[in-house]
Amino acid sequence: MPAVDDLLAAARARLERVEPADLDDERAAGALVVDIRPIEQRERDGELPGAIVIPRNVLEWRLDPTSANRIPEADADRRVIVVCDEGYASSLAAATLQDLGVSRATDLVGGYQAWLALQA
């Protein structure tokens, strides 16, 4: 069984990760930005403008294009950028979305904290 660091490295090896400085351009080009941070982190650090919030524990059901519980924005061909607090859980989540057929799923390098640091 691989260690979590191995699992993370394998996930990231297949993602075209987005740099925080490029997030606005990605959104303008039609990417769906999904914030998976828990409410406690969003209340503490702030919301990510333009992102939709989907709790991590239901992410796959909301974005799987074949799921009866998907959101209207779910599309197998749409670029989906998953954002967590520091860019670890989002890498694993994006790889799982790819496994479900969301081929352009990826995540934000450094997560919300890296994006927030650019805003200062």
C-alpha cells in the first residue's frame, strides 16, 4: 500500500495544476472553481470570489456528470479547479474527479492560502 505522500505525488503527476496568479484568467475562460474548504476555514480566512462551495464529502456526487445528484454546472469536458486550504486535499480530490471522467479536473497550487498571499 502506498504512503499518503506517494498517493499525493501520483495524483499531482497527472494534473495540470493552476498557479494562483492564473486563477482569474482560468475563471474568465470558463473554468469552474470549486472551494472544498470547511466552513470554519472560510469563516476564518474569507470566501474565494467566483468559486462555488461544495463540501469535500459530497464533491464526487456533485461533479460526476453521470450522478443524479450532480450540480447543473457539472460537465465532463469543463475545466474544474478544486481549491482547498493549502493545495493537498485538492490534489487528491481532482485526481478522483479525473477517475470519474472529469478529464480537465485539476487544483490550485498552494490552495486558498497561496491565492490569499497574492492579494496582500
